[in-house]
Amino acid sequence: MNTNISNKTSDKDLVELAGNHSYKDPKRNDKLDVNGTYYKVLDTRYEHSTGLDAMTVQNLKNGEISIIYQGTQTNKKNGMMDIITDAQLLSDINVKQLEAADNYYVEMKEKFKSLGGVTSVAGNSLGGPLASGVVVNHPEDEENLRCVTLDPALLPDGMMDPNKDYKNIVNYYGDSDVLTKALIALDLDKRIPGERRDITFGFPFADESLKNLGPFHTGFYKDNETFVVAGENINVAADDHIITSIWTGEPLYGGNKARIDITPEALTMLSQALIGSDETTVFGKYDSIKSYMNKSESLVEDESERFTARLDELQDKLEEIIESHFSHPLFKGVTTLAAPILFEIDIWIGLLNKAESITNSINSLLDSPPVEILEHLVKVDFNVANIFEEPKDQLHQFKENVIDMLNGFKQMSEELVPTLLSGGKNVIEDVFVDDLHAHYEIVNQNIERVQNHIRKFNSETNQVKNEMENRDKSVAASIQNKGSFNSPLQTTAGIAYVPPEESNHILAGMKLGDIVLEGSIGAVTAFGYAILNKPLSGLIVIIGALEVALEGAIHQIRMKAKISSVDLPLDFFGLFSKLTKEVDNAVQSAIDPLEEIQGTLGGVRDGLTRVLFNFPTIINEFKPFLKNAILDIVKLDNINILNGVSSALHGELEQLFDDIIYQLSDHKGNSIDALHETAQKVKADFETVREQIDRITFV
């Protein structure tokens, strides 16, 4: 049992070399600063004909030599070969770049044999199978050679032994990496040899354009920089998210390690890991969590203040969707009473009046003495009066129904939609937004409490350390041998343990938003059928009747005023020829306005029919926009990133405290038992707060 930091090249260093430094093509004899340890570049192999890019480095602290293989680099001289290699990995053929990587290992192994040979290989992405392929091909070196990869690609089918564990290969999978998730989803990760270790770095999701794919897949942003989100610095460096033992530096995966001695030196290391100058300390990480969640809450508040803007956007989108289904310019502005259809109806009424006026002029012609004589002679009634009453009635009824329809859409937009956002029916503002704000207040208050608990744990750790140093060697020896160390731990002055407050808010998590959404969609659907179905159906019926009435009017005008078809005595022909031409012209002038109305009615009827029968489709198209409006307060990318990163950091701290609790357990001394109890409480705090953050995080 010891507390010595492992002297071997760490997984963290190999991950940073693979995901960051290797892509910069360092030159021979360059020195690389990796987590405070310097590495010298002994050899490079860039722009190989197969696309291979690799470097050999020496850890100047322990002398170990490692080969680092680069991932896909399409912009390099032979970058196209990387693409070809990526494709070939999906098959079972011999891959030339894998062979080149293996040859490079054999060459470096021999070249630096006097320095102990190559003790580790590493790679990111395509560099993963280049590195692990070396281990698979050289089982004779498995005792002295290990492999570390980050988001590795797979090996060709049949290359690895499916029954072998390959315990000397460790693969770190970023849980935010799109490509790694794809391999897992396709069940291709079984062709990646070795142990899988899931770590969290980058963000909980990639944006739509995948512009952040680099930080996800390579594990590092630019020159190992932080990524700024809403003014907050997010550490996306993969190696900083590999959780290691406070005392040994060994990664904390795959179960508990050997126990350490609880000595004053061990407690000093614990204290430095709890509260130190480094941002990666427990308190440093928790301070970042505090900053992230405070910013997240402020963003939620800012977004809730955008109520009017979100409502306007939603109303505009509703109108746009409805208009798209009408697919007719007369229904623009359908959620207002200023839609062109109303003006068009007035035009139709004007056209109908025009046709009636012209028809009346025909009556004047037909009432002339010559026609009266003709009527007497041939017994034909040429009266065209009273044929516009029915189309007039239909047209006025049509206008009333259109006004009812527009009022319905206006009511939907201006009265119903706001209730879906404003809480007019206790849907959102009361049930969701207020609940969300109350939950945030509790979360951020609990974060401050947990910070106090970390301080308390640190103070108690230092107190026990001081007690141990002040006791004589015989007591210290007794503790090391699991003897009784019964000095009671005194209460740390000024720091009391106040457990995190439970939250009764957002108990359904962000599913509450979906529950609210379904209720809101139900309200829109019910409204549509109750308020809009009748005027829409009525309009379609009226159009049919109006078309029949107009056709009847046209037919009557033509037939009753068609005096040119009457067989006239020869003596009357000259008398009536001029009159016949005047009547025919007047008839066509009367029919033209009616046919103009007919020509427009067909398109209007089609639009009304589409909206009536496609109303469920309209609701489905409206649903995602309503969801965005309802949940926009928390669905902003920045809010989700800040919450997701905060939750992930809690998970890392829980993993770290699992080891702390394990190392402090099974000791007989009362003081160590008290530390063990406090550590358990702090870990429980982490779990409580993380669960509360997860409630307000989209996944």
C-alpha cells in the first residue's frame, strides 16, 4: 500500500498527444509540454505514401518512448489515402496504412531498443486502429506494450481475436462524439479491441451544422483552448475529463484499486485536490458549475422576457402554415379581417351588380315597340328580369361565412395561441415557467451549500492531518496498521452541514414541456373543429350553390335574350337586324362579369377544401413550432450546453469521490471514520444536485 504517483506515461498525456499535439506535425527534437511533463520528439513519419502520419516521442521524466498515430487529415499531401483507409476499415481486406503503421512500430522498436524500446502506442480516430493494430499484431509484446486511443475507428473485420480481452488496450469514448455514437449504434464497436471507457468532454450534443465536430471527435479545441459559451469558458480538453486517483494518478475505471496508506502526506494530497489553485480541483470544478448554472438561470430569465417576441413568431408561423394550405393569394393574412378574399367578394358583388345593370339595359331594348310586336307575332317571352336574386343571396351569404371563417382564424391566432404561452388557461406560465424559475433558485442555492460542504470536508481533512502529525509515531503506526485512532474529530468552526433542499418543481423533468405540448395541441385541434369546421364546410357548400346560380343566370340571359334565333317574316328582317346585334353585344357584356366570378371561385373552393380536409396536417406542421415556442425558454443551445456540462462535471466528481470514500473506508480510527462519513455526504450532495440539473436539461 502506498501513495506514490505512478511513474509511467499517463493515459491523460497519451490522449493529449494523440488528440492535440500530433495534429500539429511537431518536428524532430521539438519539446512538447503535456500536462506539465515534457516530451521530446525523437522521430517523425509524415506524408507517407499510404497516408500514414506518426511521431515517436520520449517522456523526459521517465524515459518511456511512445508512438503517436494521427487521425484522418484530408488536407495533407496524401490526405485522400486517409479517406480510402477509413473506407477500407469497414471491410476485411489488408489495409496498407495499417501495414505501414506496423512497420513503423517495428522500426522504432529496434531503433530505440537501447532506450527500452517502445512502451506505448496511441491514436485518435483513424490513429486508433493504427495503434491498436500494432498491439493485435504483436502479442509477444503485450507484457511491455500498451495502447491508449481516443474515439477510435474500428479494425478491419477478422483482424482481432473476438475471444481475447486485449487488456493492454484502453479506448476512451467521448459520449458527445457523433462518429463514436454511430459506431456503437451500428454495433461496429465490437471490432475495436480492448476496454471501453466512457468520458464526457465537449458538449452534450453537436449543433445542426456539426461545426463543433472537431472538439467532439479529436477531444481538443484549437490549441487546447477552452470553448466560450454565453461568455462562460468550457473546458473541452478530453484529457482533463479522464478521472484519476488523487493519490496514484491511475484512471478510476473498472473497479476499486489497491488501498493506500492514510498518512499525513496522503491527507495533504487529498486537501490539495479538494481546494487548490488548479481549476481542475474539486472546488475549482464546482466553482465552474456554479458559474454555469447562474448563467443558465439568467439566460432562462432573458428568454422568458421575450414572451411577446416568441408569441409574434408563433402567430406568424401559424398564419404561414394555414396560408400554405390555402395556396391561394386571396387568403393572405387569413388570421386578420384584412384578407384579400373580403375585398375580392366586394369585387364580385360589384361585378354582379354590373351584370344586373347591363341586363336591365337589355330589358330596355327588349321592351321596345318592335320587340313587343315580335312577341305578339311569334308568342315568345323575352323578359330577362329577376334572374340575379339567387346569386346575390348566395354571394352575401358567402361573405358572411368568410367573415366567420376569418374571425375563427383570428380568434385562434390572437386569443387561443397566447393562452398556450401566457398561462391564460394555466398551461405554461403558471405550470411551467414559474415552476422552472423556482427550481433554478433551489438548484443554485444548493450549489452554494455543496461548496460549503467541500470547504468543511477540506477543513476536517487538514484537522485530521494536523492531529496525526502531532501524535507520536506509535499512534501513526497504529493507524497505518489499522489500529485504533480514536481521537474524536472536532466540529469545524463556522461550517455546519445543511443538506441540499429538495425540489418539488419540474418533477416530470423537461417531459413536462412535452405534456404541456400535447395538451396545447389538443386544445388547438378541438378549437379548429368547434370554431372553424362549420364556416369552412358552409363556404364549400355555398360556392357550389353560387356556381350553379351563376351558371343558371348566364343560361337565362343567353336564352331569353336570343332574339336572333327567332324566325322572322321577311318584312321584319331589316327592322330587327340592328337591334339583334345590340342585344347580343349587351348579353355578352352581362355574362363577362359572371364568368369572371366563376373563374375565381374554382381556386377558392380548392383552397377551402384543402384546409378543411387537411386540418390535422396543419396541426402537425404547427406542432414543432409550438413546441419551440413553449420550450424555447430552456431549449436554447447555450442553456442546454451549460446544464449538460454541469451535470457531466457532477458525474466526474461522483466518480472521484467513490475512490475517496473507498480509500477512507475500513479504518478503525474515529477521525478517519468521520472523514469517511463527510465524504459520503458530499457525494450524496453531488447526486442530489445533478438529478435536479438533469430535470432541466434536454437530452
